Amino acid sequence: MQYWIMGGGGIGRALARACLERGDKVVLFSRTDPGVDGVDWRTVDNTDLAALTEVTRELPLPERVINTLGMLHQGEQQPEKRIEHVTETALANSIHINTWPTLAMARLLSTRLSSQQPLLFAALSARVGSISDNRAGGWYSYRISKAALNMAIKTLSIEWQRRFPAACVVGLHPGTVATALSAPFHSGLAEGQLQAPEVAAEHLLWVLDRLTPAQSGNLYAWDGSLIEP
């Protein structure tokens, strides 16, 4: 099986290694070298549609595409605890990184897919993007950008059901994973709640292996449970 993996962070690298260990072929798209032996690394900014289009032009379409990009904090931008902390710049940056790359890849794929071609497209989302599950508040930009991602996935699934019925697009919540994204928030976690990237990758692939086009548009947690929007 062939994979395209967007992003060379902790989960992206772990997924690439897990796929390679299963005998799959992996093309990984990131700005910096992921340092994974056996992966076909292509240098690209995953938020740049034109660059993505160019770097994939000569590549055959894979069976699976996984977008692992995600940003909770960056430089001076931190998760907002109060509405007074929200800025237009931070919100736009969160949407640019957490929402737009999935739409950009979907645009690219839609120009090349045939009507009966199987494809599984998954994007890492988050439980905090669920509106019905929001009981704690805060983290405005991150929550909003992930909620937008979940809506993008649902909307895309409806269109693809008509145009590409053999394709499936889903969101995946990996849980709390020991990566740079979650590093400032590890204290206070219950024992066993923090997963190593390698464990998270195995869980995510287990979920993906069980999906069919009938599940397109949904958001799933790492244990296979359905997360309501």
C-alpha cells in the first residue's frame, strides 16, 4: 500500500515508520527532513497549494493520505484562556495551519481522482473541536480551527460521495500524544493518558484499517469510538 503523509512532526514520523514496518511505501511531505530511513521525503510547505501541486505532479496517487499537521501554540501564540486574549492574527494563523492544508490537499486530489478510485484521506483533528463536547471552554483559536476542520471534512465527504463514491475522508483524534504540541500541558494528566507517538500511530492505523466509504465524514478517536460534532 502507498501512503502520502503530510507533516514530519512526532506523529507524522511515527506513522511513517509504522507504515514502512508493515511493508508499505511512504512519501512524506514536510519542510524539514523527518529523518526516517526508507521514507521518500519531499520538501514542501504543506500550507502552499501551488507547491503541493508541483511536488506531487509526477507521483502516482496513493491509496491513503494522512494529514498530521497541527498547531496549538507557536512562538508568542498560546492557547487563549479568556476572550480578551483572542486576536485576529492568532485565529487566522490557527486556521491556516489546522484547517487549510486539508482543504488544499482535497483540492489537489479532486483534480486527479477518478469516479471509482478508492482513496482514504484522513486528517488529524481533536476532540476539543467537537462543539457538543465542549465543556471546559478556552483555547478559542485551536477549538475554532479544529471545528472548522471537522466541518470541512463533513462537507467534503458529501461532495465526494457524489463525485468519488469509492473515496473516504475522515477526521482522527489521536488522543494526547507526547509531542511538541502537547509538551506544555503534560502536567496533571491522568496516568496512562499520555501516549507515545509510536503507540498513537499503531492506534490510528488500526482505526484506518477498519474504515469504508460508509464512514466518510465522521470523526473518530484513537480507540475507534465516534466523536459527535
